[in-house]
Amino acid sequence: MNPYLICPSCGSDDGMKNGTTRRGKQNYKCRVLEQAEKLLRQGNRTVVEVAMQVGYGHLGHFTAAFKQQFGITPSQCLAGHKIVN
């Protein structure tokens, strides 16, 4: 995943060059979750595979972050549910 892509729901890429600012870290997390959402929508990977591919080592952390950002769980996204946020 290219961390310099702009995440539409997070705003600009300010602070992303080194990822050290708080805003930069939040934007990076947003981009990671946006990428995860795209991978889940493709439907050819499991939730665990997507979580690992985007850099989450713990499924519970991935699920919580995903639900906080999108309003649905990764499993619901995989099943084709609409994002509520």
C-alpha cells in the first residue's frame, strides 16, 4: 500500500512524510483501513488475511479500528453490507 495516497475521509496528507506527527499517524491509520476496506470488498481474502496484509498483527485491534472508522465490522464489509459512516 502506498502511504502517500490521500484518504478521502481523513483529509490531506499533511504530516505523512515521516509519519511522526499525531495527525500523520492518524492519516496513515485511515489510509490503511481504507485499503483494508477495498481488499474486503474484493471478496477473495478472509478478514484475517486482510488484517495481516495491511499490517495488523491482532485481529481484535483491526476489527475495533475498522468498526470505529466505518461503522460496520470487517466481516460485515466482506459480506457486502453498506458502510454507515
